[in-house]
Amino acid sequence: MSNALWLALGLVLIAEGIGPLITPKGWRQMVAQLSAQPDNQLRRIGGCLVVAGVVMAWVFS
């Protein structure tokens, strides 16, 4: 695996870990609210995140 891919994975892990590290109660509430959303809403959110990630990768590559 290239160094850039490991760097990207490390940055994702850092970003994912900040929420539960700083505000575990708020993070837990956010996860509970997300789990209450219907499937199509979660798909829409996931799609937006994927598109945003692709655009960011394209811009910064």
C-alpha cells in the first residue's frame, strides 16, 4: 500500500476518534439519533459524504 493511502487511513481514524474522545456523551446521542433515521435518509447522508470525499480527493490530488 502506498504511503498516501496509509496517511489517508490514519487521518480518517483521527477524525473518527475525536468525537468520542472529547465529548463521549454528545457522540453517543448523535449515534442514537442517526440510528433512529430511516434507511433512505442514511443512504442520502452516506452518498453526500462519499461525494464530498471524492471531490476533496480530486481537488487535493
